[in-house]
Amino acid sequence: MENNIELFLQLPILSKLEPKALRLIAFAAEKRVLRAGDVLFRQGDLSEGGFVVISGAIALDSSQSAAVAGKIVGPGGLLGELALLIATRHPATAVARQNATLLKIPRALFLRALEESPLSAQRLKRALGRELESYSVELEKTRQALIE
């Protein structure tokens, strides 16, 4: 469990959480073991949460997003960050490139951890707000560049 918490602290969204919230997630996350070639999820499927890659590698393939297609997620990577917070669909198909171990963090578990740790929720809210503001600034710069 301590190794999982150490790994969680390397992920931006999880690093904002207090230790008790991280312990809850580490304790209750669902371990998934995949063999090379196993499909973790398919593009368009409903997402119920995120997956932290513990070992191995997961390849993403998407007919809708060139930015996602061909991406490889290895140990310490997070698949489905947005799905931790809201109901969404997977933008890509995820296939194990090699044997892999993952931790599934169901959305309900993540939201429960935030409920039980208001300071964690507050930290995450501030961080996401800053990130959204940064995206807005970048979008405005892009819009201005396209107009000129």
C-alpha cells in the first residue's frame, strides 16, 4: 500500500490529496492484471474511473484524437484522469503492450475520498481552477494568432 501511495504522489491530480485520502484510495483501489494483448477498455465505452499503471505498458489507439493515438502509458501513468471526476467516455482503446498491473480507482471511491477529506477537495479545486485558467489564456493566444 505504501508503494502505491508513493506512486500516487507522482501524479498531479492525486498529489493534491491529503495522506488519509490517499490511504483510502490505495486500500480500496481494484488491482487489475493484464496479459500482453488484453484490452483494458475500448474507445467510446463509459468510463467509471481512472487506472494507474503499476507495471507494464498500455498502448492507446484512437480514431478521433491524433494526440492520443499511439501514446504509450507506462509505470506511474494515469489513464482516465477526467473520469475520476465526471462521467465520460473513453477517447481511445487501451491495450496492454506487455503484461501489466494496474490499479483501478473507481470514480465513486475518488469522490468519497474528497468528501471525507475537505482539505483535499479544496486543494484539488484550486489546482484545477489554475489549470483551467492557464488553458483559457492559451486558447485566447491561439485565437488571437488565428485572427492575425
